[in-house]
Amino acid sequence: MKALECEPVGIVEREEGLEHKEGKEEIFSYDDFLRSKEAKISIFEKYCEALEGIRKGTLIWVIWYAHLVKDRPLKVHPFKDPKMPELGVFATRSPARPCPIGLSLCYVVSVDGCELKVKGLDAVDGTPVIDLKLYSRGLDDPREVLALARG
């Protein structure tokens, strides 16, 4: 099979110096910290019209490439905790995987031209955005999938 090729449609921009602050008990991890902060997604000009229909309050899936991942193991300790038994990466949300693609469900805070501001994104500054997809209750709601499985 040929290697996949895709071109990013945009890039994640985070405020300079955004880093994990110690002492916030409600924050479980750095990923949770990032999700709690607003992020800007700049969509490249040639894809800008594809944003039509996305508005404040919309839920979207942001599909992104974990460009900083160096290792691509097949097994990892969940949450990078060596006390936890290793699992296959397909059974985790680790970005370190054979094809390091990330997926975040985000709330759209605002849309201004080719820029989206979102909450819920756990990608870092400079992360390439591969695609955006509208969240659909009918397609994405786990209760609907479970109902299908039950017959």
C-alpha cells in the first residue's frame, strides 16, 4: 500500500509562553491544561471558504498531526505512568503511535475570517491541522452507536 499524503488545512496558534502551571488541582494533566485554554486555529486562505456554516457555539472535531512525536511505539504506559501496565497504542489516546494523528472535540468560541478560536483542543502551538468536521449527534453520539450494537 502506498504511503498516505495529506496537506494541512491550517495551523494551531497558542499564546506565547503557554505552559503548565503547577498548583492547579483540578487540572489532571498537561493535555487537560491545554484543553482548558482557548486556542486559535488559522485556516490557510485557500481553504477559508470551507469554514462557511461554522459559528460560535458549534462543536467540531479537530483532526491534527502530532508533529513533535519522535517515537512511534506499539505499546505505551497509559498517561505515561510506568506503574500502569503497557497497552497497545490503539487502546490509548497517546499521540505516540504509528500514524500520530490527534482528534479533539472542540467548542467554537468565535469565527473571524479564516481564524477560529476554540476550547477543548489539546494540540500545541504550531501543530498542523489536517481537517475539521462538524460534530453530529446522530453520527457521533456514543448512545446512538450503543443502540445500534444492541440491535
